[in-house]
Amino acid sequence: MAFMSLNGIDVSYDKKKQILKGLNLEVEEGELVSLLGPSGCGKSTTLRVVAGFIDPQGGTFTLDGEDMTKVPVHKRQFGLVFQSYALFPHLSVYDNVAFGLRTRKMDKDLIDRKVREILEVCGLTELADRFPKQMSGGQRQRVALARALVIEPKLLLLDEPLSNLDAKLRLSMRVEIKRLQKRLGITTLFVTHDQEECFSISDKVAVMNGGVIEQFDTPENIYKRPATEFVARFIGFENFLELAKKQDGVYTAPDGSEFLTSMDLECENFAGTIRPDDICLADEVQTENVLSGKIGVRTFLGKSYQYEVETSAGVLKVNMGTDHVYKEGEEIRLYLPKDKLILVRR
């Protein structure tokens, strides 16, 4: 049995709009699992069900073998970190971190030991006497993390905790979160809409769409093998081919072009997809997975150019280096490697 399980969770804000639709999720102890998806997909609602802020209309939530579905928020004792930090402005860093322990009426010496230990772990020892207004956004976010971790929760819940930080701070803080999570071995549920942020720190990723999880896998597998068209588009695949299956693993486009892939898909409604970076120029001897096309719009991306290439199978976006610049109207031959051409459900 998984350490944390959501089974058949249904949430509706009114009879007309169902937010979560029989959602299932299993998280192993010590894992950092991210909920990834666009606004309105249900990721924050899922987190709020786990936190106890929302009662589901159906389904169960279990943690370490205990049914937590009806347990009130204050008795769950989870660590919570939100994008707003929610620090007490009139309290010092030390007192902000100690707040949760004091409400549990712990011994004063034990509180002092625990607070000083977590301040050291989070790199906040020198800031113990400062107030929130005297600190940077990254420092305030570390205080919020320390406050959540000091109570030694069974579960840490992070709801877009880095969205208020600038790009450089986001990068350093996501490394900090991963470091702390691994050092403490705490099971963590992380909500974000940022693909790069999510993939960089997660053990597993649940990609959500319309109140359901479309794919739950490691970041590497989702990046290389998206399961559905929605997931593929969300993580950066831009080229989609209408394909029909023939025999012996051969797939055909409407124009009659034939393609081989390194995978097979047992469903009726599917498409082929490939990233712009994975399409190559075909050499003279290549005949499989080759399309002829004409250069259309060219866009400079810094380290490369992106071309829209008009082919008989449709317009494909192709990224190529800057050593040779193609002009609009030039004829080229494209090679779609079979191990990069992915089949996805529609």
C-alpha cells in the first residue's frame, strides 16, 4: 500500500462544475510528487483536499494506512507553504518558526532546540532576530519552509511557493527545496504550472487536465514519452501528424507518407508527434521517415533558428543551428528519427 493515496476523489463547487473527477493518486514515502498543469486543471484543489480545506463529495484520502478524509485541518498537522509566505509581520524569524510548536504547548527548551536546528538546516541562523520586512523574498520563503518543517510533519504541501520570486531566485530556491526534502526524507506534494521547475525537483509528476490525471510518471519518461496529445502539447511538443496504422509497424499520413516508430499504441484515435529539436536534415541515402518540404517563416531563437517547413503531411516546426541560414522558399528534406517520433492518444 502506498504511503499516501487519493482514491476516486470527486469535488464540485456547484452541480454544474465538477473540478475533480474520480481522481486517483498514490505517493510513496519520501517521494516528492508534483501536480503539473494549466490554471483550472484541478491541481490546487487536489492539494486543498489533502490539506483538509475542501471536503470531497466522493472518494477517500489515506495517509500511512489511516483514513484522513474527514479529519479536520488542525488535526492533520501537515506542513503547508503557499506563494504568499503568510509570515507574521510583527514576529521575528525565530518566533515565526516557533509559532507552531508553541501552539502545541511544547516545553520551552525543546522548542528552542527544534527551532535552532531547523534554522541551521535552512541557512537562517544569522537571520533569527530579523523581521519579515527586513528580508528578501527568497529569505522569507525559507522562513516559511522552516516553519512548515519544524513541526516534523508526515506530509509537506507546497502550493506554487516560488511564483512570487524573480527568475534567478526561483532557480536557487527550487534547488534549496530539493536539498531540504531529500535531507529530511519528507513526503512532499508540490503544485506548479512551471514545467521546468517541476521536472527539475520531482521524483514523479502528475500531469492534470480537466480534473483528472492524464499521466503519472517520472519526469524523464513524461519528457520522452508523453502519453496523450494534451501532455505532449503542454510539455513542448509542437508537431503533430495525422497517422493511420498499416502493417508491420508502419504508419501512414494522409498524403501517403510512411513512418516507422520505436513504439506501438493500441488505441483507435492517436497522432504522431515530434519535437522541433529532434527533426534533422535527411542525407542522400535516407529514405525512411523522410519528408520533402519548403522553408516558410524563419524565427531567430538565439542559439538556433526555428523554421516552419511546409510539407505534404502538414507544416512542421524545425529547429536548426546558426551555421547555415535557410531562406524562405528553399527546398529541404527532413528526417524524423523513429525513436523520436512518438505516438500519443487523442
